[in-house]
Amino acid sequence: MQKTRIALRCHQPIEKLASPTFRVATSAWYCFATILYLLTISYHWLLFGKTCMLLQPNCAEPWTEVIFADDKEGKVQLMVAPLQKLTPKANATIKDIGSIDSLVQSFGPYITGTNLEDEDVISKDILDVDGRTYYQYESYAPYGTNGTHQVARATTKGKCAFLFVSSASDKQWPKGEKHLRQALESFRV
């Protein structure tokens, strides 16, 4: 395992890159800031979705684009799903896919790592950031495998839906909450 300190992470659409080796399917910009460490693990092909995208170019399964983690402060991760997994409408907005209340149950397993119960949701907000609508959720799920505390944002752009999740255990939350919330606030597509 290798750790690398990173302050800002931006991804350029694949058609703009000289070498398309990093991401096969994501066709939209995304950015977020974090002071957590990039956790690089061998055999990330399945985690990053490359196997599905390389072997089945029309694969409709969600994938984890990237994970930043720190043992003391928690982790942030960006998950991406092709819109065809969620709706037949091309270039759908997050509102086209569903309401903030209906989508929390769909996104719940990706936010907590297990099911997300209604009583675990602390808050839900609809945000307009730079003309794009984001659904934002905060939850406390004591049984969550991604940590007990989670803050998440979801939106769409192009042919993809994006879910950005910041999470931490009860032990990590007091130290990492500020940085995890800052990472969430900085997320843009």
C-alpha cells in the first residue's frame, strides 16, 4: 500500500487526455479538494471499474472512481454510474432521476456500505452550485461498513451520475469532520 498527499483532484474528460489509461468511461470533469491520503492498493482494476469498462464497453454497473483515505480522519470516495442504469432519458438531471427522498434509498447502500434506514438520515438538502443541482445527504448509520458518519452529494452530468461520499468511524469523526465536510463542499462536476 502506498500513501500520497494530495490537495486537489481534478479529472479531465477522456477525449481531452493524451493517454487514456486512467479512466475508460467517465466523460465529464469532476473536482474536489482533500488533505487525506490517496490509498493505492494493488489490483484496483475491479474497484476502479476498469475490467467492466474494458471488457464490456456498454456495461451499466456503477464503479468506484477513486478513494482517498486516512486511518485517523476517514475517507472520501467518488462513485460513478452510467445514467442508463438509472433512467432511459439521455443527459438526465438529478431531478429527472428522482426526488431527494426517493433517491436516498437508491444511494443508501453506496453511502453507508449497507442499507440506509430513514431514521439514519440526519438531513437532506437540494443545492444549486454553479447552475447544477446536487442532492446532499448526512447520515449516521451505526452499522455502516463505510463508517458510521457519512456526508454525501449526488448529481449528474453527461452520461454519468456521480456520488461523492465522505465517511468516518465514531473514532475518526471528531478529528476528520472538518476536512471531510470541506472535501464534500468542494466537489463539482
